[in-house]
Amino acid sequence: MSTSPRYLNSLIIAFERNSNYDNAIQMERYMRNKFKFYGIKSPKRKEIYKLFKSENGIIPEGDKTEVVTWCWEASQREYQMFAMEFLGKSASDDESIISLYEYMIINKSWWDTVDFIASNLVGTYFKTYPQRIESITKSWMESGNIWLQRACLLFQLKYKTKLDTELLNHFIIPLADSKEFFIQKAIGWILREYSKTNPDFVIDYVEKNSLAPLSKREAMLWLVRKSLI
């Protein structure tokens, strides 16, 4: 692995000092042993982040690709968490940063990173550059990569009244019969989230479209819990 960027030096020290073997084992098991961990739980990571940010600031614009790539190549999952969360702390005026987001989605892919990247980074990017939505999502949908497809489904997760239902339908329909758990779950999740804003739309959509049972259950979950159906 390449030498770490100077920007990360104090973070590496803090992560290593706060490693916890027992926590790491539990975290690795929870993530199906796909990734190694230092074993630093969220409250402690936030403390580390706060001190690190006060001393080093957010990732410098010109160093984002180098820092993120190093973090993504690192063994411990905490580095990937840091990279995506610190990217989320600063809006970027670099239209080409979507290539970095795509790299993050398709490498070391799992729900914990992809969902954050989709709903926070990609979602914010497409609000800033709506003219890029069509070409980028077309490429992602046609890629066959379930994580890029999941990102298409979820980037509007926080849009609320700004969610484009026609666009969402454009993503759901070709994926509705997918056997992939993470695709079925994402379809249900985005509909469930939108049901908090527009319950009538979601009820009507689920009734009129052929969705996997998992997608339907997830879509209606909030409405059922609130006794709205």
C-alpha cells in the first residue's frame, strides 16, 4: 500500500491508539467478515473526528482523490467510514468528483458505505448538477453492478417533496423483478421513505406495480406501523 498522505497522519495514530480487539471481532462478524476493523465504535469515532477536524480541517479539495483512494485501499473499515463522512462535510464545486463517488461505490462495496454515499454524496451532487443525472444514472443502471443500481434507487432518499417520482419509477421498473436482496430492499426502502411525504402515491404505486414481496413489505412498513393503511 502507498505511503499515507500527510493529512491523515494524526488520524492513523488516533485509530491505532483507540483500537479494541473485542469490538473489532464483533464488528467483523456483523459485517460477515468482509472487512477488518480497529473496533472503534461510533461515539469514539466522533470524538476522534472532532479533534482531527479542529487540528486538520476537512479534506483539502486538491487532495480528495489521494486521501479517499488511500482510505479505500486501507484494510480497516474505519478508514472508509472516515473518507465518506468527511467528504460529506464539505460541498464540492468539482463536477468531476462523481467519478470518485463511483470508485467508492464499486470498490469494497457493501450496504454500510454504498447507502451513505448514495443518499448523502451522490444525492447532494445531483441537486447541484441535475444535468448530469440522465447520463450518469443511465450508465450505472446499464452496468449490471448492483451497488451502482442501488445508488440510483437511493440517491433521492432525503429529497422528500423534491423527489422525482417519474425518475424513481424509471429506475424501479427494470429492477422490479431482480432476485438481488439489496435491490429488492432498496426499492422498498426508497418507497417507504417517500411514504412519509406522500403516502397516497406509495399506496397507489405498490397496488399498481408488480414488485417483489420484500419490496412491497418494506414499502408499506411505515404506513402499517402508523396505522395509515
